[in-house]
Amino acid sequence: MSGKIEREIENLRELIREHDHKYYVLAEPSISDEEYDKLLKQLEKLEAENPQLITPDSPTQRVGKDLTKNFNPVTHKIPMLSLANTYSEYELLDFDRRVREGIPKAQKIEYVVELKIDGASVSLNYVNGLLKTAATRGDGTVGEEITVNVKTIKSIPLKLKNINSLKDRFKDIEVRGEIYMNIADFEKLNKEREKNGEKLFANPRNSSAGTLKLQDPRIVAKRPLNIFLYSLISTEDKLESQFKNLEILKNLGFRVNPETILCKNIEEVIEACKKLESKRDSLEYEVDGAVIKVNSIDQQNILGSIAKSPRWAVAYKFKAKQAFTYLNKITWQVGRTGAITPVAELEPVFLAGSTISRATLHNYDEIKRKDIREGDKVVIEKGGDVIPKIVSVILSERGPKSKEAKPPTKCPVCNSPIFKPEEEVAYYCENSECSAQIKGRIEHFASRGAMDIEGLGEALINLFVELGYLTTYDQIYDLKNKRAELIKIERLGEKSIDNLLEAIEESKKQPFAKVLFALGIRYVGSGAAKKLADHFMSIDELMKASEEDISKIHEIGPSISKSLIKFFSDKHNLKIVQRLKEHGLNLMSVKKQNMQTQFTGKTFVLTGTLLNFSREEAEEKISNFGGKTTSSVSKNTDYVIAGENAGSKLTKAQALGVKIINENTFVKMLEEAEIK
Ligand code: IVH
């Protein structure tokens, strides 16, 4: 009896998988939506009656109910490399020359030219035909596990097609590709977000990457994510060429971009790049260039990679898209630091997937230099993720109404006096309580790269500041005490306030580096915040440090250290930090709180040249994980890390019997410590 039901369930699953493939991968559905829903309902019913027969690869198991608390680290078996960029035919010819220099003369070299999809890259691992894990690229070595979210994407098979005939070849494979959103879907999503007062995504790429990191897979499932796979890695099977790999990927049921061109030589590659660039505007999704890959996998292996990019592939970046429009007016915007920057209010124009009505003008000097005037016809440009900018003015079309803009004489928002620091081009509003600065600071604090408070976007912040609920960002954490009042605000309501309050509580888990970045200290970007957090491990230690201590850190310059000292000598700021502490935000690195690693309490000596780190970086990493570095080897040394051309210290270590490790082992130890 149960055997029969098992078969029935399995047959239904196979049928649904087949229809998913036809619909989502091939875009050639062969049944109506109603018929499809009927099959799915039938399967759901049978599984509900026989829960013991539910398997993770069943089409009913795409959307999980549990929230993802942490995105666990995943070390990529083979690093996820990035590509060097080229911008001209000349640079492509140069790439070809380097490739030919690396390959024996007699061999022919073919290339594959693919579109460079502008999304978020993922790596999928299939074991015995089933999707096991999905991970983001991360820093290329370690990514984050996003399996639960990736499973919701219907064009990604949970079970490979044709696996029975291929099983022995592909027991354990890794496939990589780009998750993206169609431009039209992205715009629809942003419209909905605007309606709900949520922060808008800047472009389809950010919205895909942001979606993949949502904690609730049910929300991910509703977002229109899609994927193109472009890479197949198998350690068991000898793969021949990139072009054939794309065929194999298709046979396994993956979605592969159809605009791929096999080329016999670099001249054909250049043609192919031009052809793809000319197709750009007719595509439903954003691309930012083409990728050129040596076709033969043997040749790829001969060429290998240098630093973080392969020698066998390169990106050819398409030109930034441009459009003409009119500059209606120049207005002045006040940012969170008080900097007053000019903004071009444009006649709305459609460019590269979105309608543009504003562009940044950077500063008054730039307006002068480019001689930009109100009423001018201008060329605007949008490349990748940057805010649109004005490239030039069409002077021949300048009319008598064109008008020069004057720099402001007082703050355009609060009318306070303004000043211009000597070494800078920008003017500043001197009133730190200026509502534009307040809003800007809070917006930065809540933003995705900082405290990442989902739902607390520009519109809501403006409202809360105007209604007097927020004047400093620490007050975000008091909003929960005002719930009764907040739910009464028109167009907010109970559900959205509860979601917001939950997101606010959730943000308390953000690590110290993100909190430090969120404080909005001038010049402390996310990279600097990470370095400072890794070095000082707690805000108390950072606050104790002198300007000199801070600028000793690798890549932290004097403007950052000066700015930190200034920030922490302001009583108002100290009060805010104290309140954030009381609210339970992480003002200390977790590592410092409770970590034991292979480095804890151990003494290291570095000798020779390391390939992946400068000496300062290596010392910093050792110290972050609780170890210390000394300059000479003694019997108290625990490890000598020997790089290339190691000299007398290595000989001494051998004589004393001190443990010697190479750079690879050091990297492995770091990775293990990182995972803890
Ligand atoms: S190949 C070693 N192919 O571009 C090869 N990448 O900077 C590296 N991308 O992180 C990847 N479309 O996210 C490859 N057809 C394509 C691609 C592609 C988009 C992205 C990918 C990668 C970045 C390379």
C-alpha cells in the first residue's frame, strides 16, 4: 500500500519538476496555471496525509517557515575569483597576447564570450543530484550560507535533471552563477516599497543581493529572483571546455544565458563584444559588460590565476549609458555631516532601467568647472551602481534663459550660518541640530550597510523626525515604548509598526564593526570601521586610544584618527554611545568576549615574504585572535610562520625545534578561527 503511495508521490514530484523546468527555465509552459496548481495541491494533500514521505527535494519544500538567525560562513572549496576589467579593443588584444604567451605555440585558442549579468553571484553545491548548500561569494574565500533563501527560486532545481544517466560523473558538483532581477520586476518592487514608505533599492543588483540576505524565506519567495548559471566545477569528472560545460548545465536542468558566443580568435571576440553591447537595451535584465573566457579547461588550468583574478578570463565593460535632458534647477541638499551639496533637478528621462530626475553635482567648483547652468541641455550618465551624474553641457544649445547658480549664503534647510573649511571645497551648515543633518544621521544609522533596520527608510525617518519622535539615533531603541501612539499615526498601523519594532530589536545583533560604522563618524567608512573594530575590539579601548595609536593601524590615515578623537571628545556623542550601550548594542567584538582559538596566548615570529598579507596585516590578524608577534625566535616562540625566502630566523627555529608553519597553514588557522 505505502509503496504505491510512495510511487504516486514520486511521480507527481517528477511531473511538477518537469513543468517547473518548462516554465521557469525554458519559458515554454505546456500546461495552464490551473492545471499546475491542481498537481501541486494533489501533492500537498498526499504529503499531508503521509508526512513521513516528505523529502527535502520535494517541490513543496521550497519555502521554509523558520527565520534564518545567522547566515553561517561557508569556505569555498575553490575560491570565487573576480575578473580584471578591460575597456577597449586595445586592452582585449593585450589580454589575448598574455593568454597566447602562456599557452604552447602549437595550440589553438578559442574563447567563449558571455554576458556579464549584473546581480549577486552564488555558488550551489549538489551532492548525489540534490541541492545541498548555496552560498554567497563573500570575500571570495568565505561566503555565507543562503540555502534556505535560494531554494525559493523556482528556476533553481532542487534535484538535477537526467541525473540517473550522469550520476557517476557528477556525484558532487559545484555550479556558480548570478542571481538577478528583471528590470521591470525591480521597478514594480520599488513602487510597492515606495507606497509602503520603505527604503528604495538603488538598482536591481542591490535588490537581489539584499533579498538573498533576508531572514524570512517567505518574503524571499515573493521576490522575483532569477538565475543564470555560468560555471560548472567537478573534481571527479574531466571537463573539456566552457562551451560544453554550459551544455552540461542545461542538460542538468539549469538556466543558462542564451547570448553566448564561441569565438575562434580575438577578432571574433571583439565582434562578439560589440554585438552583445548593441543588444544591451533590448535585454530584460541589467548587464554591465561581457565576460571573455578561454574555452579549453586544460588551457585555463595552464594559465591559472594571479592574486584574485584568473589569467584565462577578463571582463569587457560596456560604456556607461548616456542620455540628454534639461537641467531645470539647481537645489542645495544638506547631508548628515552638514555638507551642503548641489543637486541637479532634471527633466525626467529614462536611462538604463530607471527614470532619472536628479543627479549629483558634487560641489560648487564642479558646477563652475563644467560651466553648468540652470536651463541648460545636458548629457547625463549612469554607470553600474553610481548615482547619475552630469557629464557635460551642450553649449551650442544654450539659450538666453540659462542662468548661473549662486552658492548658498545660509543653510537652505535651517537658515543657520554656513562655513567653508579651508582645505575643502564644500560649504557646511554649522547647526548640528539642523533637521536635515538629524535625518541624514538617522538614515545612515538604519541603512543596510550599518544597523540594517528593515522598514526604517527615508520616508518613515522624515515622519518620525518631524513628529518629534527622533532627534538622535539612539532614540530608535525607545520607539518600542511609544507603540500605542505610533500605531495611531495615519497609514502606519499595527502590523507595520510591530514589524518595525521587531526589526529594531533584531538590529541589536549587528556586530561591533557595523555599529561603529553606523555612528556616522566622519571618514569612518565600513572598511575603516571593520579595521578599527578588529584592532581595538571594543569601543572603550577605541575611546582610550590616542590619535597616534589610531593612525598606527594599517591603512588608517590621520583624517580618520583626528575625526575619531573629535567625535569622542564631544559630550553629546558620549551620551549617545552610553545610551546605545544601555540598549544592549554590540560595542565590543564577540571575539573578545569569549573566543578561544589556536592563536590564543601563542607567540608567533614572521619571517620571509608572505604572498597574501603584508607583515602588518598578518600581525594584526594574529593579535585579533588573541596571539602575539615578536621579532626574534627563542624557545618561548610557539610558531614561526615562514614565507618565501625565509632566512636566519628559520634556521634558528629549526635548531631550537620550534614549530614551523607555511603560509597555507597560517591561512587555514585563520579561517578556522574566523569560523569560531
Ligand atoms: S565568471 C573566474 N561569468 O562578475 C571567473 N562572472 O568580477 C569569475 N558575473 O563575481 C566569474 N556574469 O558575479 C562570470 N557570465 C559570467 C558572469 C560573471 C556576471 C559576475 C560574477 C563575478 C563577477 C566577476
